[in-house]
Amino acid sequence: MLGDWASLLIYLLFAALVAGTLLFASVALGTRGRREGRQKAYSFESGVSVGSFAPSNFSINYYLTAMLFIVFDIEIVYLYPLAVILEPLGVFGFVELCVFVAVLGLGYVYIWRKGALEWK
């Protein structure tokens, strides 16, 4: 019985050892208690200091276009597995592919008619 659980026990002990070692190293080598300069305490992300700029507002069309790109990109990903197994599916698979592309095309025409792809 112990032989069945031995590998799991070894794995858990190794994981606990790694986690404990990393926690000990972060406490021992960390700089929390050391005195830092005032400039070093400020956040600095992507080359911009905190508080040096006001957040800019993006047009809603930017976000809408990005979401539509993601939606249609994901839908196109579903076409690949269907195309791979299209031959064994025969006529049913071809009809299914045509229906899927038609629904995708109707969605594209709908957002085009609504003006979602227009930059104003």
C-alpha cells in the first residue's frame, strides 16, 4: 500500500522543500529592512514614473475594433479542426462548414452595417 503512495509522498516532500527554500531565500536576501533612497522607493513602470502623466482616453472604436478582431479571430480558429476532419464527415461536414461560415458572414455584415468598423 505504501508503495502506491511513495511517489506522491516524495513529490509532495520535494515541492515543500522547494517552496520552503524559496521563502527562506526571499526573507534572507530581501531588501525590506534595508534603508533605501527616496528615489528608489518610487514605482517605475515601462519607462514612465508614477504621477508624471494623466491617463489618456481612447476612443470606444479602438476597444470595439479590438473585441471584434478577437471574436472573429477565435471563430476562424474553429474552422481549422473542421477542415482537418472534413473528408470523413462527408456531406454533413460540408453543410456544417457552410452553415458556420454563413453565420460568421452574417455577423460580419451586421457589424459592418452598424458602422462598427468605421473610424470617426
